[in-house]
Amino acid sequence: MKIQEKSLDEIKRILQKEKEFAEINSWKFKHIPLGEMEHTYEISKGKKIYFLKELKLHEAQMEYFLCRLKLSHLPFSIYPGLLRQKILVRKFIKGRMLRSKNIDLNLIKEFAIMRNRLNEKRFFNEYNILKVKNFSQKDDGFCEEGIRKSFSQAQKILKKLNKYKLQEIDDFLEILKELGKNKGGIINDYISMPFAKQHQDFREDNIITDAKGTQKLID
């Protein structure tokens, strides 16, 4: 089941309200098969190229926070108002994915700045335009049920690997056993983490080096 709530025609009608996209049919839409959301595009007109995506609620809110922070290594929407309708439009980044651990120190610093600001209750509440909770019981597996399943899946996988008689597997099983003694407390702590700690996909595949050599975090 797809999560998107809008058709492409609906998205175009929303865009059309912005002066730049008034003549929406003069823009070219190139579909990008990326992630679970269907409506992700490269849109272009002449030399202008943008990244367009229909977002889930928490994604739209995160993009709005980034608009307020305006960090150079963390791209943000150029039409913040559209985020209320869960539509992201930002500059299209051309480049290559980072294939090493050589992450720009400035990118790491900006990522830390973002995380710290999101954990400030005053900042979070002031710009929480979509009224998302600090944590979610429903979204993307960052919930009690998802973590409980992770415990169960880890145990099943490790038991299957146990046939190889490796000390590392025994060690992991022992760790899992100890964690299991306080599984309820661990789950409760995790689901009550601040919003900023929920999505931790900070890795090379989500970093693009653009034509100027600047690293950009794209997820």
C-alpha cells in the first residue's frame, strides 16, 4: 500500500499557486524511483532544476526545521510554505555518493548543530508547524512494536548463525540475553527519545559530493 495522499495532478495544482510554477505544463517532470513514496521527481525548465518530493508528515516537519536553520551542508526547501501540504521543492544536487569514511568535518558539525537545536524544547515547539510529537508510535518502525520485533528477529538470526560455532555469535547472544532482562525499560526509553534522535541514517550512501566538492546530506 502506497503512503502518498495526492495524485500528480494535485501536486501540480499546488505548485501552480507559486508564481514560478504558474505555467506548470512548461516544466518537465522526470520520475525518480526512490524510497517508498511514489511522487519523487527531477523537475526542470531551461537551466532551472529542482528536486520535488511528496513527503510523509514527519519528513515535512523535519524539512521545515531545516528551513529555519539554513545549514549549507543540509539542503533545505526553497518553498517552506509548501511543506504544510507535504510538498518539498529544493535545489537539485548533482554529484556522486560518498564512497569512503572521509566525511567533511563541517558536515558533521552542522549535523550536530541540527540535532542539538531539535532537542531544544523552545525551538522545537516554535517551529513545529505540523504538530508532530517528539516521538511516534506509528511512524517508520520507530515505535514499540518495531523495536520489540527487532529483539525477536535478532535472536532468530543469531540462533541460525550459531551453527558456525563462532565466539562472536556466542558473545552477541549473551549480550542479547542481558538486554532482554530489561527489554521493557529499553523500549520505553527508546520511544520517548526526542524527535532529533529518531532517524539516524547518517552514512556515506546518504551523502553526495556536488560539483564544487561540497558534501551534502540528502536524507
